Amino acid sequence: MSEKGDDRVSAGKAAKRLGVSTGTLRRYTLEGVLEDRRSPGGRRIFRVGDLDALSRRRGHPALPLVGGVVLYGRVSSHRQRAEGDLDRQMVRLREAAGERVVVGEFTDVASGLSDRRKGLRRALSGRLYGSRSAKARALTRAVKWTVEKGDLVRVGMCAVWMASCELMKEASLHQGRATIEEIRKALGGDCEWITRRLLKRKGKQFPAREDIARWHEEPPGWFLLEKQKRSSAKAKDQAGKVAIACPGCGFSIEVKPATARRRKDWEGLYCGRGACDYEPPGSAGMVTVIGHNAVGSFTGWRHEFPSDEQIASLTKARDLAAAALAIQPGSPVQATINNLVAPAGTGNHLVTFSNGWSTGVTIGKDGSVEIENPMVVAGLHRMVHDGDELGITVRTFTHAISHTAPNGTKILVKELRCWYLVDGTFHPFTEEQTFEAHCVDHETGEPIPPEQGVRYLDAYPVDN
């Protein structure tokens, strides 16, 4: 049925008719090259007349939506082409096409018909019909068959490419020969292992239908031998397999002995399926190692002592969790730093440790605590509970001005206090001990000039 110029088609069909992608079609509408409309449902639709007009302006006819004709002509030599054989062939093909829309015309000058010919490959290319699929290869075989039959009209190929592809259904390279499905059915049906490759190896690649008619009563000798061989191999394979069951849900598999020997590498196995809620048991001071597909499809687990990297990773993870608590009011972590810094008064404080850590702490007038580096405070809290040894210094910035730097910056007076942490207890330093800790070189015993603008004070007791 012919289409009228006022007919509307969807965006997908419009793109197929023009031989372009939907993205290119959208660009045409944005640039004003093609006008689109909206259906009552809000979808973009296009007039067939506008699509045909655009195709004519672009220099080639639009593709039909449901069918069309591809003309393909071939001669064996350039001499035949020069004598007009190819032109006369194309004329006959156009006459054979009748009133059908000609999608394209392709030619080749080559000896013999083959799907490797450039013209034929273009005729069956994705630009016209989508990907080069099995249907395209089947059509090529159909054309070869028509050549062997001497159909001069189809020698040049006038193929009507309809959605049903009736040409491929009617023409077959192996007419009268049995298909794989027919062969399997004739041999009892339970023989999916029969393939064309196996038949070719047995010299029976394309048996005739009349030859397989009696196979259900008298199977061929090669089939019986192959079936017995496969049955023996399957029985031997099944006899040596080992069953493995999941302790969580009871799901079991069978694996070969060589695969089952890998069980000794794991303390336990489980299926790991979504329907199974089994979890490997934990062990204090150990890490659980998981191995997917450890034995067949089963997951294996075992306990190992943590490596130095794993210990550092676990410590960092614990400090990160404690750091999250450090910013929560009333948490034990915040209480530790609050007991250490709050007695020094409100304002800004710098807390440094003998291991190189440092963090700024601000005590508000309302008693609020703001921590610059929660990770450091979390580490301090952990060291208090672990009984580690650590030197701690708290510098409190006062509002008094000590002196002015050469660049004009006013340097504030700092109050300095020290503690020594051991076995979870803060031991306060006296003023003399604090001064000696910062103004004496511990290696040589030589005095070090005191820091300008620093007051060395007695440390107060700290509760933990």
C-alpha cells in the first residue's frame, strides 16, 4: 500500500526512511532543516512528504518503510562492461522491479558470484538493512543457488527485501537435505551434542531426508559408537566427583577430585548465594580472608594473623570511627581533650605531641569545643586507653601582645604547659620541668634560648 505525503510516521521510522540515526534526525529539527510535530500523546511525528522532499534535496531517494528493491548486476570482465553487457543487465533488472521502489543499484566487475564482492556487500550493508546478519548471508547463498539454476533474470539479482524475507524462505542451498533438528528428532531427540561439525567429521554433513527416515529404527553405526563413547565418559566423570555442601542452606555441588583437594587451603566453604545468610565465624585478633570461587563456585574462608599493613589499616579505621565521635558533644573522645585543654581557659590552643601529632582546639565562652583535627584527638583517646607513653604540650594564646615582628605582625603571649602520659595517667610538669624540656638540648645538655613571648607555667591535673 502506497503512502501519502500527508501521512505521519514516528521518529524511529522517519530516521530509517532517511537512512540516518535518530540523533541526526534530532539535529535536523533543531537546525530547522526538518519540521516535526507532536502527536496527542506528546511524541514527535513527521510528514512523509517532508521526509521525501529532504531526501531529494540530499540527492538520494528515501528508504521504504516496509519493503523495497535492491538491484545488483555483475559481469566477469571489463570487456563485457565496455560492450554494454552490464548496462543491458541493469535495464532488465529495472524492468523486473516493476513499480517497486528502487532502494539502490550496485554493480561489480569480477569473476564469480561471492559475498566478498564489494558491490554485493554494499547491497547487503548495514546502511540499508542494519547489521550484516545471518539473513544477509542466507540471501547471498540464495543468489548463488539461483545462478546455478540458470535464472537469467536473477543472475543480476532483483531481490525484494520484505519484512517476511520470503526469498530466503523459498531458496535454500541445501534443498532436500535434512536439518540438524530433523536429524536429532530422527535419532530419538536426546542428542543435542549432534552438530554440523560432528556430521562433517563423520562424512554425513548433509544427509537426505529419505536417508534419515529409518534412523529411528536402525540408527547409523557412527551414532551408536559416539553415544556409547559419550555415555562412558560421562559415567566416568560422575563416578569420581566429590559432593560439597553449604553449611548455611544445604546447597551442594559436585566437583572433580582435583578441585576438591583445594579444600585443604580453607577452614570452611559456603555457597555465597543471595538466598544464603551464612557468615564465616570471627576470631579474636585474627582477620578473615575470603576467597571467591575457591572450590568450584563455593566461597572459601580462613583466619590469618593480620599483617603490618592490615594492622595499620585497622588502627586507622578505628581512629576514623573515634574521630567521628570526637565532634559529638558529650562523647568520651571529646571529654578527653576537654579535660586537657578547658582548664587553660577560653580561646585558641595548640596541642602538640612528642610523636609529631598536633591539632588546634578552640574553647568557646559557652563551653563548646571545636577541634581542628579529630583524628589526632581520637588517637590521643586510644593511647590513653592502651596505656601508651606520650609527651603532651598545650600552648594557650592569650590576648596580651608580647612584641611586634619586623613585618609588623603582633605576636601574642603564649602560655605553655606540659604533661607526660603513661599507663593512661597524665603526669603534670612543674614550671621548671617545662622550661628544661624546651630550653635544654637533651643530647648535649647545652641551654637553648627560650622562645620569645612564652610563659612556662605549672601544669594542672587532668582527669581521664
